[in-house]
Amino acid sequence: MASLREVYKVEVLVTELFCIGNAMVDVFARVPPDFYGQFGLTAPIQHIDPVKAGEILAALQTCPPGNALDPAISSGGGAANTAKIASVLGIRSAFAGAVGSDAFAGLFKEEMERSGVSLYLSSKKSSTGVFISLNCENPDKKDKEGRCIAASPSAALEFDAEDLTTIFSQSLLTDHLPRVVYIDGFLLNRERLMRCILELVEKYRLCFALDLGTVDIAAAQAALARQGNSFFWDRKPRRFPMILFFNEKEAEIFAKVLGAGWESLFLNAAGYTSVLIAVKLAERGTAVFSGGAVYHVKAEPVKAMESTGAGDAYAAGFLASWLRGENPPQCGQAGNEAAALVLGSPGTSVLPFL
């Protein structure tokens, strides 16, 4: 009987990008005007428990004809999206996270594997996490597009340091290490898991890539850095190269908390040869900071259907270019182009451009 190492040998030898994060299933649907009130959805973005998530999903299947579109469903979660899109772009990618033992776990696995991603999934008793994006024609107290997001991470939050240590202790990755470990900002408040990730990155001298993810996360992380109370930002000496992704609002709040303008702050930070920072400027393109210089990369106009996952796709394009040895402006351009692919469809379903 072949050993576990032999079974995985081909995948291990070619893995370049190793993503760690929340395994989610994305659901997109248009709903009638009374749908939000029916389920107590009172904020543009809110967390819900798995029971309510199940009720909403069931209701989406029974909306009266003409009042709701058939839900569009795809695998999701920031780091999983990045792994999936990077794989489609030709980078051998892997993803580690946690799912339940339900039908959505099967859907997540099937789509990720169909995209060519090697999976290291821990199975939990909780349900698989879901991200539900709803659009209403008659918005009430929602964002300008009438969208409401209800997220139930559930099992995704149960991936821990022990799960990650097990993956590496099996020697499935250490025989041929990935060049980049990528996470999104939602993991930053899980200290035990983050410490484990950073220890592995330092031990094997891997490149560490991070997308801050939200304005709130950026503000909280900057506050910790300013207080000198962050196990991540205060980590000195830093023994690994680092790539950071912000959108413009995240960059502004991060720098503001630190008492600086983001351009000057990032220009100074990127003076170190091991630090590269990309700021996504939406339709204006990208600002990439590297080697004490800033490169402005314009983006081609694109008609956006849905913005969810565009930032994840940007990271995938950028990292794919970086892994191929391309220069900072080329990385920024690749990020812009990957984001444009996702903006044209709901979520990060790769089927339209496989």
C-alpha cells in the first residue's frame, strides 16, 4: 500500500502558494422587499447563527416566481478564493481550513478541487460556513446598492493551531515547501493560530502575504501596532519577506491611526527590501510600494456586476506574477486584471473563464 507521502508526492513537489483561512460557501440572490425584515436583517453586514442561516437558505428556494433569482452558489472565503483564482492562473495552490460534514462541505471541496487546488481540510461537527449576499429592489437602511450580507462562519472558525501543525507534521509540505503563505485579516485576532503560522513561516523562511480584509481590521491592527502590543507588527527581527495588501480605505485608516499619511508611511516601510505593499485603488488601479519607490498602475474600466471576491482575485493575480519573478508594476497589473475577471460575475466561480 502506498504511503501518504507517496500519494501526495506529485502535489507536494509543485505547490507554490499555500493559503490558510475561513472555508466558506458564497450564496448570492435577489430577494423581495420584505425579505430583510422577515429574518431580522437590519444592518448592511451582520453575523448570524447557523440556524438562521439555514432558514434563510431554505427561504431562498421558496421565494415566489419573479421575486427572487435562483441563488448563485460557489466556494468562498478570502484565502480560499485567492487559492482558487491563483490556481486558474497557473499557480499550483493549496488551501487549509475547516468545514463541516454537510452538503456544503462537499460543494466546497468539489469546486476547489475542480479549480486545481490541493486541499488540507479539517472536518468539524459544526456546519460549513456560509456567506449570503442578498440584493433587494427596494432597499431600506442598507448600502447604496440595496445589498445585505449575512455571514455564518461556523466550522470555519474552528480551524486551529493543532490542525495546522498536523498538516506540517505529516511532511506533506516540508519535502517541498511552498514559496508563499497567504492569509486574510480575519485570522489576525486568532492569536494561537497566528503564532503557529508565523513560527512556520520563520522556521522555513517563507514569504508571508496578508490582505487586511476590512477597514475595522485595519484600524484595530494599527491601534495594536501603535500601542506596541502586537505579536505580529512588533515582531523583530522579522526573518521573512512580507507582502501586504490594502484597499484605499484600509490604507487611510491604518495610516491615520498611526498618525501618518498612507503614501509616506508605506513608502518608508517598503524601503526595506523584504517588504512589498500593494494598495488597491478601485477604478484608479494600484499603487505598489517596493524598494523605496512607488509604482502607479492604471486599471482598465470594467462594468462591475458584484464586488465580492475582487480583492481576493487581485491578491491571486499579484502573487501569481510575483511567483513568476515579475517586477512590481507587472504584479500590480496582473492583480488588476484578475480582479476584473471576478467583477463580471457573482462571487469567484471560475467556470466562466476556465
